[in-house]
Amino acid sequence: MLKREIAKRVFAKEFEACRELDKSERSVSEADSKSPNLLISPLGLILNRVFAVGVLTELDSIGTQNEMWKARIVDPTGAFTVYAGQFQPDASIFFSTVQPPAFIALTGKARIYEPEPGSVFISIRAEEANVVDEEIRNRWVVDTAEQTVDRLEAFSDALASGYRGETLREYLLEKGVSEDLAEGISIALERDSAPREFAKQLRASIREGLRVLSLESEDTAESRVDQKEFVLELLREMGGGKGVDYASFVDAAISRGVPEEVVEEVVRSLLAGGQCYEPKIGIIRLVG
């Protein structure tokens, strides 16, 4: 009996950059013909199943008689595209009842579709999903950031070593890197001719994600709380639960003495933190 793959924590930005992992690229012991289809990220994360937590901002029934659902789940680095159909009954029932916006946690299988060279679509086929609160989402962000930073450190160490192939894998194992990640990093570096750029971008996304959630430091949170609370209160006053025209909102904030650049910065923070979202371009709406 095949063991069930562990659902990996991964940010949307890294997940979107995953590509299919050919079984022939793996070691002999792992390249079993019965092993599940796997994806690999630019940092060497090998995955089949995903555990993600974020804000459900869009939900559409794309099949007849609600047979298929398509959802958009946002985290501080980007968005996951999620599907659930008749072969995922638990997830389908959940999506038939939940109303966006909402914080949700889900597990599912990673899927990749490449209709033509250079055109790649990455998604999650949901297995189970539940409504959660903001605290659980924030905890997921912190835990996922810690795991991703550990992976980034191992990846940077691999780059600095100058090793490749089996020599690199053995080097990483001696450094205490897990066997799965050591192999993944070795494969990723064989594939990518410019790996440093993605790693740099991902670090920046994680740093910004933690900052906007006021989780990076108490000093940062204290310095921003007044501005953030003012913007939130103004959004509520203007009917933010139903949606507010962004240009009108900025004008209203300026008329109350808040500089435009401050409004834009705080709104970006709220969007990245999942406290508001854009149901359509030019409209912002509060979550909850």
C-alpha cells in the first residue's frame, strides 16, 4: 500500500512557481512507477499535497448543478487557485455553503496543467476545507515563513558550496538537511540557470507579509496601529462591508487630513494581510 503524501505548507508565490517533477529525475529508490505525481519548486520543495490557509476572496460554480467549484485563496505572497468537484464531496459541500470573504484552511492535491509550452496553470484540488479565524491564519503565515526561511537558508548554502549533483546532495545531508529537500535542491539547481532571483523575491515577499500582519516586531505594530485603525474605521463608515470605490475612499481620507501616500500604504497592508480585498478592480471590501 502506498503511503499518503504529507500535505506541505507553502506560500502561494512558491507554489505558483512549481513545475512537474519527472520520475526519472529522482533517485532510483524514489522513482517508483507507482509513486504519485509530484511537483518541485525553484527552491527544491517536492510536493504532492498542500496545506494552505488564507482568505477566500472569490468563489464560482463552474459546473452544471454545482458539480464543480473554483475558488481563489489569498495569502500574503499571492493567491492559490482551488477546485473541488464531485470526486471531492467534502470540499464541494463546503464550497456550496461558504460565503466569501472568509478565512479558510484547506488541504488538497497539487495539480499542474500545461496546454502548450510556456503556458502553465498550477492549482489545488481540494480534499477538505474549513472556516477558521484570523489568528489561525496568522499562525499559519508564521509557521510557513519559518519553514520557507529554513529552506531558503539550505538553498543559499547549496549555491555557495559550488557543488552539484550527488556531491551536493551528500553535502546537504551532512549539514542536517532532510533527504527529501537535499534531493530537491540538487534537482532544482540542475534545472534553473538563475536561481538567486526567485529566492530574493520570495524573501522580500515573506518579509513584507510578516510586516503587514504586524507579526515581525511589536515596535512596527505600535507605530502603525493608529493609521491602520483610522483607515479601517473610515472604511466601515463608508460601507466597506459591501464595497467602496477606492478613489472616493482616498478622497475622503485626504479630506480628513490623512496624506494619500499613507492611505495607499495602509490599504496595501490590509490587502496583503487579508483584512480587505478587491472583488473587482477599483473596489475595496472589508473581510468580516
